Amino acid sequence: MSKAHNWKSPGNDQIQIYWLKAFQATHRHITKKFHAIIEEPENTPEWMTAGISYMIWKSGESNLVRKYRPIACLTNMYETQTGIIAKRISTHLEEQSSLPAEQK
């Protein structure tokens, strides 16, 4: 979570990363909820996986659809959980020497 930007758009959960970092007393409870979601993904709250998609103009004529690219903004709680999982997978692969040098 340390790499996350403190005041980025919070998404549907309306939780700024700053508050996730600042209120360390909540980390134990958040961890319990993350573990529960991993154990039973079907119980993931709908708000956690709901994102908002925006079309971002790249360049050129603004009236052409192909000149836009979609970007999905997910909740900070979802991004935090997937970031933790990705870090643990990466660490495990490095410890087991399972990741080819080309993929590092």
C-alpha cells in the first residue's frame, strides 16, 4: 500500500488511500475481511468490485471513437487487496526461483 497515491480518486468505496494508511488500527479488521473474501469469493461485496469506466481522449479528432481509450477506476479496497496478492505471488515465485529472468 505504500506505493499507492494518498489522494487518488477513491472509486465507489469513497475511501482515500491516505485513510487506509493512517488508521492502522483498522488493518487487522481489513485483513480479516480480505482473508474471508479469498476463502469465499462469492461473498465479495458488490461495491468492492464495481468500477467506473471513462473514455479518455488520446489525440486527433475528438469525434472519432477510435481516438479514445477506456480506463476503469476500481475501488481502492479492491486495488489494495489485488496488490497484496500480486506481491505475495511475486515473492513466492522469487523464493522458489520459478520466475524466468525475462519475466522479472
